[in-house]
Amino acid sequence: MAFSPWHASELACVGRGVLTLQLLWGQAGDVSLQANREPVPEEAGGFELSSLCYGAPPLLYCGSSEGQVSVWDTRAGRCFLAWEADDGEIGVLLCSGTWLVSGSNTRRLRLWAVGAVSELWCRGSGARSSSVFLERELTLDGAVVSAVFHDKRMVRLLDCASGAVQDFAGHDDSVQLCRFAPSAQLLFTAAHSEILVWEVTGR
């Protein structure tokens, strides 16, 4: 699930399709939900979706349980592009500008160049997965469960098997989540029973 970066009252969920929810504010603070569900089309594999992230408006990237990444037009509620991104379930998707990171239970973290995707959406047709390029790939010791961009270029990785965040190790249990503070000088990492704060000034 993720809140839209463009509309504070909109969020999206994935599973057996994409569910877009609109928060409707009424009188006296009452809130209701308007839901719109779109199934995964056959050309995108028809698999269960396992991760999501918003890209440039109005794009939503979704990863599947079988390794596909699909791109959705949130205004039209349709999938217009899909490609084979991995051999296993994609549990992590992260977009920053023209870059997309995918992480899976196959221990791979992949960096994709997706700058052409917005252009394909503007054209309205002719979207081909050959417009997306794999730039880099890293193989870790365990399944990728979280990643975060730093400085819009650098990625801090979480390795579930070793419990380490790249050069930072200190958890007694598997690391489940990491987030940078807005200043990008503090990194918060969370395991099952503790949260650690790391100073990353100068990195």
C-alpha cells in the first residue's frame, strides 16, 4: 500500500490487481472511501501483484509474485506496459526520477533505466518493454526486503540474511525496514525488536 505523492487523499493497494482508494471528507470529520479495482490483464501475466511504488505522474509501478513489473496509468486505470524483471517474487520497488529499483526473493537487486516510460505513456500506444533497460544488478546473501535512495543515486540496501544495512551492522535480528531522515544524515533501521539510528554524515 502507498499514498499518492500527488494527491493527499489517494492511496493504492496491490494484490490480485490494483485497488485505488479515494478518501472523501464529509461534514464533522467523517471520512468515506471510494474504491476502484482494476484486475491484472492477461498481457501483464495475470499474476498476483506483490509490491508497488509511484513514479512520475500519473504512473504506478507494480511488481508481481512471478517477477514481472507492470506500469499503470492511474488516471485511466489501466496497465500499458509490462516486462520480465526477475525469476521470483518482487517484494521491493522504488522509483526516483528515471531510475527504478526492484528487489526480490531471488536475492537480486536490480537498477532499471525507465526514463522512456513517461514518453511511452504520453504517446498512448506502442509501449514496448524493450524501452526499459537493466543498468546494474547486485546479488545479496538473502532476500531483498527493503531499499532506499540516498541523494537520488545511491541505494542503501537491507540484507535480511545478515541483518546488515550495507556497512552498518548492529541488529541482533533480521532487518526489515530502513528509512532516511529528510536531511539524509540519519538512517533509521528496524528489526523485529529494535530500531537503530545511524549517522551517515559525510557518506
